Amino acid sequence: MAFRLVAVATALWGYGSSASSDPWILSTNQFIPNRYQSSPYVANGYFGQRLPAEGIGYWVYQDNSTGDYQLNSWPLDQPRATFGTISGFWDVQQNITHTIAPDNLKRGGESVISGIPDWTGLTVTTESGQTFKPGIDPSTVQGFMQSFSIRNGIVQTNVTWNPLSDKTTYQLNYTVVAHRARLNLGIVRLDLSADQDVRLKITDILDGAGAVRADFHDKSLESDATIWTSVKPSGIDYCTAYLVSTVKFESTSNTSLDDLRQAFETRKDGGGYPWVSTNSSTISQVWDWRLKRGDTLTIYKFVGIGSTAAFPTNTLSIVKDAAILARSTSWDELITEHTEKWDAVWDDVDIVIPGDQDLQFRTRASLFHILTNLLPEDAGLAGNSISVGGLSSDSYAGLIFWDADTWIYPSILSLYPQYAASINKYRGRLLNQAIENAQYYNFSGALYPWTSGRFGNCTGTGVCKGYQYHINTDIALAHWQYFQQTNDLGWLAKRGWPIINKIAEMFAAYVVHNSSTGKYETIKLGEPDEFAYNINNGAYTNVGIKQLLGDWAPSAANRLNLEVPKNWSYISQNMYIPYNEMEKIIIEFDGMDGTWMTKQASTGLIHYPLQFQFSDTQARNDVAYYSSVNTADGPAMTWSIYAISEAQLQQKGCAAYTYLQRSSESYIRQPFYQFSETQLDTQPPGVDNPAFIFGLNPAFPFLTGAGGFLQVLTHGLTGMRPNINSFYLDPMLPPQLPDGIQIKGMKWQNATFDLAIEMHNTTINRRQTSSVGKKHVILEILGGNPAIKEYRLSAGESIVIPTRRPDISHAQEDLALCRPVGSDTEWVAGNYPYAIVDGSNSTVWQPATPQKASVVIDIGKPRKISKVILNWGAVPPSTFSLSGCDEAKSGFKELFPTQKVEISAPYDAQRARIVRVREGNMTAVEFEKSIQFRFLKLVINGSCASNGLGATVAEVQIIEDRNSSYEKGLRNIVSLLVNSLWRSLLSTFSWPL
């Protein structure tokens, strides 16, 4: 029955606590409507729905300054809205706003994501006709709290509402759930009360306005408080999505049975009311309700959701049964089922960062935002991969890019292989189409398009030829990594090898042999750096081909006892990689010079994840160079790659932490810790942005950024690399994480590991699990030593090894290295004050304006100093000064008066064209006599830049007077002994627990 026709007392569902008291609850008490960056959503891996600030209903975001709609990202440029969809609900359409290869449209058009009717609408209308729905007057909201659980995805919105010219105050408490155990079920609960006796209309809406790029199919108002509607993706007549809503009411004991019966009998079709959209697929039902002061009315809305793609027979019956069965189940039981499903996920895996609440929120939120948009393979509904914005966004048209395989996949594979399998399954499903794509262009093997939706054919955005061929090696690598992590030979034979082999066949035939050099080259392509189109010999692409034909594909074939084509090895050995031998830097593509700016990580991806280098020096130079020429307007994931590489490559410093923060902090949008694609949400007036030529309409949420950020933790700080023969680690920790980091539930070949990386030691525990794994696992630890140390670890055993600490300098005289730094000056996003002591000249502190700005470095205790060395980077200030003090509360004393900065490395147009690591402009301040201080204050003023931003400071070194006393000499001896012992420990010992 739709109504409980007995008077019952109901306990209100707990609405969660503030973020400060519950580490899993993100919340806000600021009502900011019409702001997509602060909107929550619900998703369960099968379907998703974004929610407005009001908590329920469909909303299209507007530009408050112009009244126009806000636009979403390339290639649709369509209004940004509270979007919802079902996994794989792609359409087919003849055209699209922006294309890369328009001629491809003649071959079948585009396939982009379609929306489903918004199923969350549950509105309240007063007797005067005012309705609580998206778009209400903010002045009528007297109290507000919205929370989002990053443990189970439950969204709760509590609003104290006082409609205009109405003396009544209403309390509306909404709860929205995308059920994780019942994948066809969405739930909306409203607990409603008022401080006066009132007459209301309660409306349950399935709003067809949300079904963008979808065509109405059928709908019905049925008996027993049930409605349903259905839509098809535009141009697809063989796929239909059905949504069935049924409602149940409960009330407190002050409500009489007569009131309940009368309310039940008032039900009618909601069509025609002004708060119900007129879209053809909209359907609604309305009840009149008399709510007495002191009563609480609870309305439950149960929505069955499903499509014929996943449920090909009796689809309407299946989703209707899901809704009706939920209606007959108690609320507590439904919530328990849902939370237990999520609890099992978090009991298996968690990443804990004690002592840094903000970083902890970023980490758990990023992991949740990805997992809630995926399903494990055993769910039976997986196989549509994951789009840039997930199931609650049509950013980037809901298409599948390399973002899934290269950026989101690796961290998930290391923690949840069963979820990562969905990404590979999608590529496997489209393999036959990829083979057809190759045949169309007279290629061998298989050719995957740059973007894909339902079909995987070559389209206007899904370019196959002459574009980013690297997506094919990205897909092959993802499949090889899955085998490395699982050692599943059956999977490799059936699913992995067919894709790896076909891609290898394609590239073996695609490369061009240069008879003059004897090298194999690539012609007319694009690199991950989206500024680099129509170029030759893209370094990332060429290295990917080299690794594919020389390692991944032959290794897979050998595992299956298959013959390896003879030309694969020869091509790999002779694959041309653009390289500057003198400067020891890989060149991004033929002809690139030192004036080139990159949009995003490209050559930086060669060290990781391709795991290729000519030498450690070259790998370090690549990081130093390409991180310094990357445009600040680029997408979020770029900086995570440099964090991962610096974690393993940097010999002295803590730049991994700087890049860790840069990869996430300025891209996160609070209150719900969702990534945006860019640091800015809108482009400043009059400023051109070459990274976004069609306008800055960033993807949101940007799961690509979340995936890249998580890899810093799963692959950067742990040093984990996929390896078929061993679980390979190289744990390190920057000093800015003094309480360490725990990564629980890392997987390798049916074994599960918990890592606790602390300042001195790392504990690696192999769990006792029910899964059948190897009796002994080979564990390899690099530990910063030339010789990799090998251990054997059985289930239930642990070992303790030293944590690698590149911030512990062997050049002890640099007292500023990785020490605390503070500034009360606003800085440019991502250019943090602590960058000046991280040991890298490629990271900088940059104040937001050229006005006077300062930083203070704390070297720990008063020391006698002989010299301060300042590296200004590319944009020196006009003047600077130094002052110091011994105690935090004492005043600063002048150490070096304000002086003009002399340009030591003036711009030279000729030298600027050379691809080389630039040291920057330098100033050395030598004191005639050693000066003692603990705190050093650097003040800068003015800037050589003309863009209105402040000057840069790349690095500050504080050099101790090495001849100050006998005590200092003794300290040096002790330091040498400690370092010697440290190296001995690294190379010799582990400690069983």
C-alpha cells in the first residue's frame, strides 16, 4: 500500500554530523544555489543523478551575470544541468557542436551520453502556490545543511523554509540514495513539518526535462501510487530506459486515520501544475495534505531504474518490482543493506593519512567518487568503463577517453582489480569494431578511436587516423598490467592477448622505416600534449610502441606459449626516440624547441607509467624540464605524474609533496571534494587561454584528476610498479607527512597487503585472506639502492624496512631543505611557499601580485649562517631583503638591506630555443661574518613579469658556517657515521615482526 493507514510514530533518520566530528561526512551550512561546483550527487555504478543545492529536482545552471545558461565542456557546449543517466546509455546523432574530423560524421555520426528523466523530484507546494523546488528564492531559506557521505554516498539536505509573504516556517529534510545492493533502486525520503496547521500539495515527479538527447517512448499513471515513464537514447530504437516511482506516506500519531484516508483519496495526475515540467516524458502524481502543527510527515519515494541493455526481457516488470519491493521493506533494512555493501568496500581497502584532515578528505573522496561510478565485474552489469564525469555529468559528452585506461585505472587496479576489470571489458567488447576501423584505413590489427560511446567506430571526435594513436598502446598496457596484477592465464588467453596482439600487429605495420638512419618512425600524429598535433615522432607514442613490441606483447605471448613475430623485437630495438644527447632530455617530438609550452603531461609519462628511461639523469632532466614548461591552465592530472616521478627520482628534497599538493589542492571544489578539470572555473575577461580554445568550461566532476591524484599515493609514495614476478615496492615519505600514510588492501596476484609508511620505517603486512593465493609471495624492495632486495612473505607475515627519505640531505649545509615555510601573502594557485625549500628549481613560490610579499623559513633552531643562495626562477623580483631572528616571538633584525635584483641569466632568444634544464636567475648573499638565526624572512617586491602576477622564487638555500666551532666538526663526523649506518641498514636488513 502507498499509505500507512494507521497512525504510527516514526523516528527521524539521522542526518549526519559535521565534517569535524565524522571523518566520512562532508557537509556545508551555506545555501549557494545555482552553483554546480558545490552540488552533490548519488550514483551506484549502474545509474547516477546530480542534485541541486535544494536537494531534489532538475535544474539547469544559469550565468547570474548574463542570464544565459552555463555551458558544459567540449564537444557539446550544451547547458550544464543536474544530469543523470544509466551506464552505457549512449545515443547516435548526426552532428555535434565541435568535431576534430568532420568527414567522419558521414560514416555514422556521433554517439554521446543521453540523460534519463530526473527521478528525485518530490516537491511541497503551499496553499498560496509557492513550491519548494530548485530555483527557490535564497532569502526564503532560513536554515540549511547539506551533507554527503564519502563512505556510502547518502546525500542529506535539511532546509528551514519560510516562503515569501507566508507566516509559516517549514522544515524539509531530504535524504537521497542510489542503492548499492539493489542496483535498480533509487530512494528519496522527505521528513516534513511546519510550525502552523497548513494545507499542502505533495508532488512526485519523474521529470523528462532531464532526458537530454533522449526520445519519449511511453508512460503511465497507474494505481496504488505508482507512475512510470520511459525514454530511448536519440537514434537508438532498440534500447529503452524505464523509471517507475511509487510512494509511501507515514505520519506521527497526531494524524488521524480519517486524515490519512482523505489524503490517499486526493491522488491525481500532476500534469498541468506550474511546478511540473511539460516535457513529453514527464509524469507526476499529486496529493493534497493537511499537516498539523507538531506533526511530522514522512514521504518515501522508491524509484526502479533500468534499461533493456542490461535487462533485455521484461524490463518494465523488473524495475517496477524493484520499486514495489522496496516500498514493502522497512527503511532501516534498506539502509542497512546499502551501508553494509559499502562497508565491505572500505573494510577491504582504505587510505589513511593521520594528522592531515584536508588531505585525508581529498583521498577518501577521490576514491569514493571513482568507485561509486564503477561496478565490480561480478555485479553482472559492468562493462561500460568510466567517463570523465561519471554517471552524474555529461562533461565531455560522457565519452570514454584514455582517461579511463591511463589515469583512473592504475590506482583502482592496485586496490580493486574487480572494479578495474570493467574498464578492460569495455575495450574487449569493442575489439571487433576496432578491427573494422583498422581495415577501413588499410591498417593491420585493431585501431581504437580517440573517443567512443556505444559503438567504438571512428567519429568526428573519435578520430582513429592521424591523431592520438597512443590510446592504443594505453589500452594494451592496461591489459598487460591486469595480467601482471592477477596472473590469470585464462583471462590473458581469452581477453588480454587478443587486444594486445591486435594492437601490436597494427603498430608493427604502421611504423615507417627510415632507410637513411635505420630507425622506425611515426608520421603525422598527435601526442598527449594537446598542443602537439600533426607532428612526427611523438616521444610518448614512440616509446609506447617500443615497449609494446619489445616487452608487453612478447611477454604475453611467451606466457601463452605462442610464437612471437620476428619483426617485433627488431622494430622495438630500432624505434626512434627524439633525444638531445648533450642535454640528456627526451624531445617531445621532432622539431620541438625550447620555446614550446605543453598543455599537459606527455613526455613526462615516459618514466611512469611506460617505465622507460635512457638513464636516471635523463629521467630527472625530463621531469625538471617539462614540469617547468607546462602551462598553468592545463588539466589536473598533469602534476600527479611529476609527483610520482619525483618520489622515485629526486635524490635530495621533497618536491613529490609539492607536486602532490599541486595535483589536487587547487583543483578540488568544496564542500564535497570533487575535482574540477582546471584551477579556474571561468576565464578572466580579456585573457585568451590556448589550452581551451572553445572557452573555459571545465569538466566537472573530473574523475581523471581524482585518478591521477590517487596514483601519487598508490604508485608514488609506495613505489609500486606492476610486475609479473614480484610485488615491487620502493616506499618513501616526504617530511610534510610526519604521521605517515597507511595504504590498506593493495592487491597482487590474489594476495592482499597493508602498508604503513612512516618517517623511519615501513611495515608491509600480508593479510590472511580467504582467496587462494601463492603460499609465498616474492616481495622486491628497491629502497634507493642499486641492488634490489628480495623477500618471501607468507600470509599473515609482516616485515619492516627503512623508509626512503630523499629530504635527508647528504649535503648537510643546506639547512632550509624541506623545512617549514610560512607566508601571509596570497599566492598563485599551485605555486606554494614551501616550493622554495623542496630541492627542485622547477617548482616556485609566486605571490598573486607584484606588491611586497614575504615568506619565513624555520630551520629548527638557531644556527650560524655564512651564506643564503636565492634562485629566482624565470621571473625575478625588482628588489629583495633578508631579515632573521632566533625566536618566533622576537622581532626580525635586518640581515641584508633592500637591494635591487641583478639579472644573472638574462633572456637570450638564441639560447631560449635550446631544450635544456634552466637554472634560473641566481643571487648569493654572503655574510662577512657568520650570522646566527633560526627564522629567515625573505621580502620581495615588484616583478619582471607583465601579466600582473608576482615574481617567482624557485629555491632558497641557507648555508651553515662549516668552520664555526669544534662542535660543528664533531656534528659532521656524527652525521657521516649516521649516514653510513643508514646506507648499511638500507642495503642489509629487514626486521620481521
